Amino acid sequence: MKNNKYILVLSFLILGMTVINELLGQSQYHKEIPLSNEKAVNVRLEAAFGTVNIGSGVIDKILIADMVVRPSLDMKTDIQYRIDNRTGLLDLSLRPTDSQKRTWGPRSTEAGTWKLTFNKDIPLLFDIELGAGRGTFDFTGMHINRLNLSAGASSVTVRFDEPNEGFIEMMHIESGVSRFTGENLGNANFRNLKFEGGVGSYTLDFDGALRHEANVDVELGIGAVTLIVPEHIGVRLRAAQRLFSSVNVPGDFERINRDEYVSRNYDTAEGRLTISVESGLGSVRVRR
């Protein structure tokens, strides 16, 4: 019985030391950028490794940034901001030093965590590059006029839970060896969406307040894409049938020719999507 107590106490001590060492092995950074006379802000975000979380809600600031970084991994973190002709230019980067680039292993996604909270009213134009890591990009409540996203070996979620206050002429998303989920993209208020997937599993959910015609261009290497389109949106799907690819559509779709399908409500729906899919080796599935 005494031995069991000693083992239990020792286990708690080891756990406590592990937590303390983990906390001591981290550096925390906090930065705020006040709102000035900007009419819009260009945001360039580059994160070679780590976890990036984006959200909105700030009123009197352009950005509130909170970062937790493991100094033992020798990361460079940098935030630069300037105003040019009433346009804000914001550069954020999280990357390893030259000496660390050759030593990254499977745990490189744990290099650091960024929580970035942006102004909810000012027009924002995003260019995001995420290498190996995780990203949760919640653009709900923001005013987005541009979104270009490139993700490498990453797991990424993009969501628009409310209608975008801005308008995106071309939304471009690249996802490499990864997992990507787009939620409520019908709220993004885009005219054109180009999605390029390398090797992975991809879900594009177009639920939301789509009230116009929009185009979606999907290019896949090896993988599977699921397209979720609510029943109130009309769909014209062009997906080539190839030897090593498959196409599955719901029962309310009519096949016009070998590679083209149309939902029965396409001519009457207020919101309509024309979706073109090029797939090398994989599957395409449309869900209502």
C-alpha cells in the first residue's frame, strides 16, 4: 500500500515537472496595432510552421496578436505595419532561422501558436502562406475583399458563418499534402473561387446566403473532394469521367452529357454555382 502511495506521489511530481518545463520552454508575445485613418488593410501572413488561429471582433484596433513560441526551436517572429496613402500594410511572419531549417522533424507543427484577432469593420485583403502546421481561419463578421491562401503539409479550416460584408472577385486556395475544410462558403460573397488540391481530403461547403451566380474551379491531384451545396442553390457541375476517378451526384441532378450534370432548380434558383472539376486520381462527391 505504501509503495502505491509513493508511486502516485512520484507520478504527480513528474507530471508537475513536465508541465513546468513546458511552460518555461515557451515565450509569449503580445502586440496591438491601433486603428488610424486607414481605408483598407493588406495583410500578408507567412507561417512556415505552427498553429495559426484567425478571428474578428476588434473595434478600436487593426490587430491584436498573441503568440506562444518555443525558443528552443529558434524561431523568428516578426510583425511590421505601416500606412501608405491610407492603406495599411501589415506583414506577419513566423519562420525558423537558417540554422534550424535543416533540423525540423515531425513535431515542427508545435513550433508556435498565433492567435490573431482583426478589426471587424475595416476592409481586409489577405495573402496567407502556411507551411507545415494547422490553421483555423474564421472570417465570420469580417469585411473581406481578397483571400489568397496557400497551405502545404497542413490541416486547415476556413469558415464564413455570417455573410461577408465585402466582395471577393477571385478567391484562390491552394492545399498541398493536407486536409482542407471550407465551411459556409456561400457567405463569402465571391464571384470566382479557384481551389487547387494536391494530395489529400477536401471538403467545400457552400451553405450560406449566396444570392448571385458564381463560378468554382477545382483542380485535384490525388485525393477526394466533397462539395456540399444546399438545396436552395442551383448547380451546374462539369466533372470529367476518367479511368481512375469517380463522380457521385444527388438524385435531383440530371445528367446532360458524359461530363455534365445540372440540378433541377438551376434555372429558377436565385443563387447559382457553376462548378468545374479536374481530377487526376480521386473522387468527386456532391451532397445536398
